[in-house]
Amino acid sequence: YLIFNAGGPGQNGWGIPMATDIAFALGILALFGTRAPLGLKVFLTALAIADDLGAVLVIAFFYTEEVRLLPLVIAAGGLVVMSLAAQARFRRVGLYATLILIVWLGVFASGVHATIAGILLALVVPVRARIDPEDFFAAAERSLKTLHASEVTQDSMVDDDEQFTALADLTSSAWDMTPPGLILERYLHIGQAFIVLPLFAFFNAGVRIGGDVFDILRSPVSLGVIVGLILGKQIGVLLFSWLTIKSGKAELPAGVTWAQMWGVSCLAGIGFTMSIFVDELAFKDPAIIDEAKVGVLAASLIAGILGYVVLKMVLPKKT
């Protein structure tokens, strides 16, 4: 589970964390190209965000056995400092990285599951520019005008204060136009892609199958997981979407039909990331853990195929 990734900004301008399985669901939807309405893609992304937030809250409330106050206070202090630093427009990525580590270690040491740290941190780090675009363009034009009017070489700014000031102002404006959340995402990307994800897959996705895989799939645990991810997601997504729309609190996205919503609800059953995570926390017996993992992987495969078939039937044909 990653702190900063493709979640992007919400309406309030803050980053939201998202688990990796949404990439598979969106990848299947992307196979249809322009046949899939933009509103359908936005809905699936928002659904994944809400689903992951719910899973993290379940982990926090039901899998936290003991809470230690001092580490939690330290984590809260780190969050406050990070929020103040963001509001004060501090640009040093090292400061944010240090505060992230303090918050994560504090939450982990408190006994609250460390995934909560990801939610809290992502809500604090802004993903909006700190200045208006008009101000950025005006400042950049002033600096570039000054530099164009002088002879700039690779070392001319060493003894030309006007050039140095113009370059410093241009750099400062560019930093103010670059959201801290996106800067952190870029710096953390290599670690996430080549360390975090491989380690997560290595330690959490391994399944030991000692017998017939079909016998494992017929076990109550595997069947329960499969039914929950395939049928449960369809019923839950469609039912609550229908209730929300009927209540007048929302409406179907432009160009989206209920049949297309059904296809997306099938894709929502692709849920191996957080499902395997919860599996490791919920069960202690290795055999039961493996049965649940097999169920999760099988359900995700079935949900992906079912969602593709449904969407292929209900999306507009190519013209």
C-alpha cells in the first residue's frame, strides 16, 4: 500500500492514497479506448479511493489490539509540523521526507496499523500550486526579460548580482508552481516501484498450494472470499449508487448508463491488494491464509473477465 501515487488531487486539493489493484481495473477499462465515457473512468477511480479508505479504516478499528499514547502524540506532532510547513511553503523535500518517517514510525509504534499513516500524510501534503498561474507567468517573464537583456554565460552570474537574482526568482517561482505532493511522488517513485511493490508482492502474495487447487477453491474460506468480491461488490456498488442517486445527492455521470455501472461494479471485484493485506491480519493459520489468498486471486481474475465481457456488450460500438 503506497502513500503517494496516482490518486491525484481531490476537490479540496489534497492527495489521496490508492492501492495498486486499481491499475488493473483501469487497465481493463482502458482497453475500450474512447468507447468508455470519461465519467465512467472517473467513477471507477473515485470508487477505488473510497474502497481503499474503507479498508484502511476497517484495519484501524478492528485490527488494532493496543494503543500506546506517546508514539501517537509524536505522530500527531509530526503531522502538525508537516501541515504548517506546507502552509508556510517550505520547499525542502528532505524536511517532508523526515516528517513522513517520524509520522509513520509514530503510528507504527502506537499500535495503530501503519496504513493509517498513509491516509493522514496524504491528507496533509498539498497537491496544488502555491501561487496562481498568472503570478507565476508574470514573475517568470520578469526574470527571463532581465536575463535576455544581459550576457548570460555558464559562470556570468557569479559576479553579476542582477543575473543571479533573476535566476533565483525564476527558480523560486517554479518551485512555488510545483505542488509539494507531486515533488514527493517523483522522489519516492523509484523506491515505490523497485523496492516497496516487489517486497509487498514477495512477502504478501506468495501462496503455498500443497494439494489440488480445485479442492482449495471449494473450501469455505475460498468460496466466501470469491462470493464476497464478485457478488458482494456488484450488489454493494449498484445498490448504494442507486440509493444515492434516488436520494437526489448525486446523479449518473454524463454519458454513463446503469448497464455500464454494472460492468464497473464487476471490475470493482479486482481487490487483491487490500484483501490479501486483511487476510494476513485476520487469520493466523497458514492453511486458512493460503485458502483466502487463492480465493482472492481467483475472484480478481473472474471479476476482471466478467467486467470486460459486460462492458464489451454494453459500451457503444466503434463507429
